Amino acid sequence: MSEESLLAGIKEAHSDSIESAAVLQPRCISVVAKMDGFVELAESMKTRFGFTQPVACGGVDYPGEQRIQMIYYAGNPEHKVMLTLRVNLPRDGPRMPTLTGVWGAMDFHEREAYEMFGIEFEGHPNMIPFLLPPDWRGGHPLRKDFKGEGVTQ
């Protein structure tokens, strides 16, 4: 199955849940999702479209646009296609449902995004810090306005 036909099927099945979708490069597609129906879309990517191989997820900070984009990467081993599933969040108080129920391997990645970007993952089963010290109060190190604050005593 080509990237174009796979993407066409996704668009047809989820037109109400998708802001945009495109082939980024050979064997790589991008879907920018709306928050409404995001978990259902991710479940469909896994069960209906074969993106069963979770790879990673992380955030990108766009301070000029007052948004953070959360990006999930999952592979379709049958067709050898990588999915980037993206959702835009407000920079002030970013929150979204966890996708650990879809791809359990996203557990650590979402925890990292929480620490580094401040994204709250509703329903996450184990949202405890693992990169920063327990008494860290210095902000979110991967936000572009991070000033290098450290641990306060």
C-alpha cells in the first residue's frame, strides 16, 4: 500500500478529527489531529491502519504562536510507513489525554514531555518525574523561554 492510499483511507475514515494530513517524504506520513476525538483517532491508527509499533513522542515549543505541538511517532511494520500524529495545544496550561492506553510504550515519553514542556497528560497511570530532581522548581527545560533556572532549596 502506498503512502498516498494509506493517507486517503485515514482522511476518509476520520475527516472530522483531522486538521491536515500529508506525505512528508517516502514512507512517512503526517496527520495533524483536532483534540476532539484524538484518542479515538490514535486507536484507529493502531487497530485499523496498522500503526502497531510505537516509537516515541515529544513536544515542540512554538512561543511566537502560543502553542506546543505534541507529536507521536508510530510505525506500520507491514507497509514500512512511519506516522507522525500531531496535536496542537495551548502554550498556557497544555493538557491532553494520555495515549498510554493505545500505545503503552508512550509512558516514559509522556512523562518526559510533562517534565520538559509542562504538558499535563490526563489519565496517565504513572506521572512521576524521572529526569529532573524531585525538588526541581526551575521550569520546563525544553521550552524556548527557559532561562536556566535550577533547583531551589
